[in-house]
Amino acid sequence: MDERALAERLITYDTSKPDGITACAGFIKGWLEAREIDVHDTVFGELPVLTADIGGSGGPTLIFHGHLDVVPGHAEQFSPRVEGDRLYGRGAYDMKGGLAAMMCAMRDLADQDAVRVRFVCVPDEESEDIDTRSIDEVVRGGFPGDFAITGEPTNLHVGVQAKGVLAFRMHVHGRSAHGSTPWLGDNAVLKAIDVFRRIESLPFSRESSEMFDRPSVNLGRIHGGDALNKVPDLCTMVVDIRYLPNQDPGEILAQIRSIPDIDVVRTFTRVPADVSRTNPYVVALVATVGRLTEGESMSVGRDGASDAVAFLQAGIPAVEFGPAGAGHHGPDEWVSIASLARYRQTLCDFVVGLPLALARGEGLRAVEGGLA
């Protein structure tokens, strides 16, 4: 099965729901085992986590990391369709296309014994349960490696930075009154919209960094009011800020808390991903990408947060690297079919080329890794 056909099959599973995640994980496990790759499955919460190893144990150890879950979509998005070079469907770009190519690369590399390749597929990268993620537990439980590739879509660029996450729930307070006399109250819902606009204009929102023009600020959820004929006196908002590597989430929160009539009642932070562009594994991967693609292949920044942080915090250098496409989380999500083949080939060439690089004395070791 080629990477396109495999991606189409993965798209058919509605992995925004637990039943679809379980069924898709079962298919992935069976597909790898049918190709004589041993798969170990564990449960995180009630969802399956898959790991597999191929290759030898005497050389470097690489990690291929992917996720099979997707954000919710319409029913038709789980029926893949092809238009020219584009494969459309929920998760085509984020990241079932990349996952399919990784699975095919695992099969391609199964017979080599110079490099150990570890595959991990998680079910909750898109989860709203932001307090803990399965990849954090996998890494904390002992999942050693010298370098990790997270297969998030990057248009065949090597992503060495990703924004951090500052997510929080806040209460905006107003004053109740009868719905027929709204001027006697202070509408918390209308007030909440003004509060969000103020957040968007705070000093932190106008800052930039080497790779990013600005942080991202999104109003993810809003709820207020408990009766049709009552001016709401409380509104709850959930705000998602993706902050820059050079920003302090504590300072951002301090700016937000200076807004009157609000309470920040719960926060979650995830540090930015940042790995040195001179890390020898990064250099080797960029060189491999450059041989198979045109244009710049080095070091892009990603607006979204990254599961690569789990590896970085464990001292394992990690990047995001995935196929080309567009529209992730949107109604017209697609992945380039040609890029899936190039992505698969790049992963294989990168692994196969490592022993030669070591023999040349380039010293591909885990230095300048993690967040250090």
C-alpha cells in the first residue's frame, strides 16, 4: 500500500471521537504487524497509544512521532476525495497524511540494522484536556532517543521553533437587571467582548521575535446568561494565546489581570519548542530535505504549539517536519499527494544516511538539544 492509499484509509475513521480513535488505532496496529513490525499498545485514559521499534541497537536512535486524532468535522470530510495533486479530508494535512508516510517509512526501513527507529502514535494531540497528554507520559515513562521528528505539517520545512501555549478561563462580571430595562444593568456578555478586544491590544500582543510577527490570540469559547429576560451578570470566556519564545507567560497574565471586573480562574501553559539550528541532527535533516525539494528547507517557526516539547523537556532534540498542504482544522483541508512521497523518501534517506555521516566523523550526537 502506498502512502496515498494509506492516508485515504486513515481519513475514513472519524478520530474526533473515542470509538473512531480506537478503530483507527486497531487498523494501524494491524497494518504494521502484517508487515512484521511488532507493535506495543497501551492505554492512556481510555485511549490507545501505539509504539513500535525497528532497526538495530548499536547506532543512533531516532523517534518518529505522530497523532491519529483530529478536530471534529462534517460527515463528508471523512470521505476522502482527490483533485489533482490534492487529497482532501479531515486530517489529511493534520496529520493523517504525514502519519501514513511515517508508517510506510517504517516498513521501508525495517530491514536496516544500523539505526534504531522508534515509532509512537498518540490519540490526544488535539484534545481539550490540556492538563496532561499521553506523549508526556510516554516520554516520562522512558522512551529514549537521540533525535525526534514530530510529523506535524510544515510544508516540507524543518521547524525548529513553535509558539508556547497560555490558555485560561476567565469570568467577566456585570450587574443583572430585567431584560426590559437593560440600561439599569451591566451586560457581562457585551462586556466580555470588550475585554477580549482589550486583550488583543495589550502590549504583549504587539511584540515579535526572530521567526514570528506576533503572538496569536483566540477567543475559543464564550458563555453567558441564564434567562432570556435577564441582563447577564456573569460571562465565562476561554482564551487561547500562543505566545512567542521570547515572551514570559507570567507577564502576559499580569497584563490581562490588570483589566477591571475580571477573574482568571484557571490557566494552562506549555512552553515553546526551541531547538538549535546548528544541532547536528537538524543540520543532517535539512541537508536531506534540500536534496529532495526546491527552495529553502531550513528552520521555520510554527504558529501552533508542539508535542515536540515533550521530547525537548526530556533532553531529546526534536523538530516538526511534515508534508505540504493547507486548511488544517478548516472545511477544505488537503495534503499534497506528491509531498507525501517526498516526505516518505526524506525520512528514509535521513535514516539510511546517518551511519555514513557518523563514519565521516561528523559526530551526530545529541548536543545542543532540548531547551538548553
